[in-house]
Amino acid sequence: MRVATFNACHGSNGRGTPADQEALNEACAALDVDVLGLQEIDRGRRRSGGADQAAVVAARSGAEHAFATALRPADGEYGNALLVRGEIEDVEELALPQISLPWRKRSEPRGALIASVRVEGRTCTVAVTHLSTWRVEAARQLLFLTLALRRRRGRISEAAVEQEGGRAERS
């Protein structure tokens, strides 16, 4: 199973250029992976032409997709996406914790998407997130996400257990 993660910067080059959906499609296709986590993806925002960017990339590559909102500006949604050449099940969206300090401006809301994915008969749990750029807050978010992943350990479908000959493998 080939896996990659990509900060897509809503299809921009990150330096204020307009979003380029075609370039985003091509960049994702060039990775040629079974599981792709995307950060900074737009859904319905003006700056990206109102597109559901994850849906467009998924349609072009024949993948299933899931989206988790981190931020809801007035013109749409912004967050993380998961694309899989296979099946996506048991999707969970998490709002990651923020640290509020009186002397520090509150940082951008962050989220995570956790799901079980099935690719070519193998099932595993994946998480897609974009942590805070502030190290203290990022550490807290990572701990929160790790605990959420540990709680999911028991979520193995009976079908997966049967396929593995009665023994469950966790990835």
C-alpha cells in the first residue's frame, strides 16, 4: 500500500497565486499512491473557484474521498481530505484543541480526519491532520490525536477478522 501526504495549499503555490485546480489534480496524480492525505483543501470557497477540491481530485483519479472541516469562513469550508483507491469506512472528524493565552493571538482552528481504509484486501486506520505551527499547541494536538487513535484500536470489523483467518492485525 503506497501512502502520501500533501499540503495542497488550496491549489496555490503558497505565495498568493490563484488556486490552480488542474495543477492540483496533476500533482496528486503524479504521486501515484493508494492513500493520499491532503491538507489545506477548499470546498466551495471563492479563492478556489467554488470547487470541492477533494471531490475533483478524487474523480480524476478514480478514488473515494472524505473531507473534514477545520474552518468555516463565510464563503465555504477549509480542511483536510483523504483520498483512497479502495474503500473508506468509519470516518471520524475531530476538532483539535487550542491553547488560549491572554498575551497570544488565538491560532487558526485545526482539525483531523480519522478513517478505516481498505485497499486491495488490507484494512488499516489512517489520520490526516494539519497541526498548529506553534510547537506547544501542536504537541497538545498530537497527544489528543494519538489518544483518539488508541480509542479506535478495538474497531475492527468482523469481515476483516474473517479475512485474516480469525486473527486481527492492526496497522
